[in-house]
Amino acid sequence: MRRRLLIVTCGIVAGLLATFPPDTEARQTGRLEYRVVQAAPYQLQLVVDEAGRDGFTCVSVARPELDARMSSVVVILARPYVETTHVASRVAHRVVRAFTSSDLSALLDRGAAEGYRLCGVALAEGTPGAVLAAVMSPDTERPRGGRRYVTELLGNSERRARLTARGREGFVPVAATPIGDNRILEQRSWLVVAEQTTTQPVDIVVRSGPGPDSLEKAILEQSQQGFVCRLFWKEGLTSMVVVMVRLPVDPTHRPEFDVDTIDPARLDRLSGVYIGDVSYLGDGQRVVLRINEAASTTYVVTDPLPPVGPRDYASAGDLQALGDHLGRDRSHDRARVVSSSVRRGPRDVLMLHTVLTQFGR
């Protein structure tokens, strides 16, 4: 295992704890129950609405890894756990589908103007072609129009400059996904979604390099200038990309940030706040980014995904075990879903890989 100790900051904790209002049962007891839905993009609104009628709110949209091509989208939703029978308040979501970056940008911005905020985005590859699908949940923090969204494609210096320019308008990167612009998976472009809640400018840099050594060097160089990690993914066979942001106000606390190269099995119950992980050199090892905080713990839950039925969505019965598995372990009561992805497992079975972090008190 290679371990690199860096000093950075990250706003991930505040964002995650804002998923539910402070006065909900979830905040009082810390326990949640989960539901997983899976459907083709054109059926996704239907299955998300069914979960929303039972009081479930989107907490993550699973991003398929490049070798796990899917024609459907997997969404994880959660609601406060209550032991007694009760009628949950309906949660309305909006699913947006787009074939291009500009169309997705317009649809997300329209959703924000009507009171929604982005939960997550993923690429689905089916007929007639690749579709970008995003799920938006009710914005409980800001009034309608209090957020704006834009998307930018990366891949060359000119495109990266456009993302940097968005930062000067107050946009902060919040999500990323590959797009279906190349049959060669490793040569696909990546799309970044940026969110604006204020016009106060921020500095954005995109750094990349082959392997964890280059990742360490890039993060250390930028963090010494006050930049913090926001997004992380892998391009090509070995190149790792980090999007970093420098906010106008320097934070009072800078936690330690680790870059580890580990066996995937070691990620479960690893201490710290998880940021992201990518495959490395095809030998099964993963490069993991995390905040090194001893009081916090990372949990990993993996389940095989069921087949999508003739109506292009997986049945609730087939998916029930996945939601139950996420909420079954009481040691996870204070843990929150921070990331989900679809990965290839043994015998090429598609697996839902969910990461939860239990934050220190």
C-alpha cells in the first residue's frame, strides 16, 4: 500500500448532512431505510415517483464505471426510519434526459428555477443511443431560482478554460460523468456539472497525470495554494483527473487528505471520509482518496443488480434486498451514502457498489 499524506479541505460533510431537514427523524435517530430503483431513462421518472410517494428522497445516482456499460440507471433513495406504521409525506422528484451537454444544462437550470436541486447524473447506453439521465430532488435549502446549473465538456485546454471561466461567475463543480462520444471507452470525454448559489467568484483548476504519484503531486501543489478537492475520476488506462476549487474565504480547519493504493476489500471499514476511488493498472488495486479522520468510518455495500424486465425497469421485489442490505446493519445507523457506482464483479456480473461514511461526532 502506498500512502500519501496531504493537507486539503473539503465541503463534503456539510453537503451530505444537508440531505434531510434538521428536525426530521433521520437527524434525531440517525437511522435510515433505503430503496433502490433501476430503469431505462424513459421509465426512470415512473419508478422514482413510486418511491417518492412512500416518502423516499434521492441520495445517490450510481455512475457506471467505463467497463460496466448499462442501458438503465440505478438510483438510491432514503427516508427516516420509523418503527411505527405511519403515512410518509410524498417527495416529488424530477428526472431529466438529454442527448447533449447543452440540453442537459438547460433542463437542469429549468428544474432549479422550479424548486429542484441535482441529486446525481449518469450515462445510459441503449437504443437509439447514449442518454444522460439526471435526478433532481426538492431543494429544501433555497427558494426557487436560488440555484443555477451549467455543464461543461472537458478534454482539451480550451474546454478546461471554459470551466475555469464558470468559476469566475460563482459556479462550483458538483458532478461528473463520461459521455458516449467515442466507441473506445478510454477516449471518451467527460462532462462536469457546475452549480451556482452565489455570484462570488471561485478559482477552478483541472489537474491530471498517470498514477497515484502524479495525483499526489498535483493535489499537493494546488492545496498549498488553497485549492480543495471536488471531483475525481480516471481517464484512459492510467490517467487520473482531479477538479479542485479555491473558495474566496480560507477555511479555519484543514483536515488531512490521504491517497492510498489498496486492495478493494480493505476499503470497507477504512477510517476517514471517502472522496472517491478508481481502478489502477488492471491488477485489481484501487486508488482511494479520503479525508484522514480517525473518528469517521467508511463502509462498503455491494450487491448484484437484477435483470431489467420487459418493461425496461427492474421489479420492486427483485430490488428490495438491495435496499434492505443498505439499512440492515445497525452499525451503519449514523452512516450516510456518499457515493454509488456500478462495477463489474465476478463472472462479469454487474454490481451496485455503495459507499457510506459514518461521520465522527
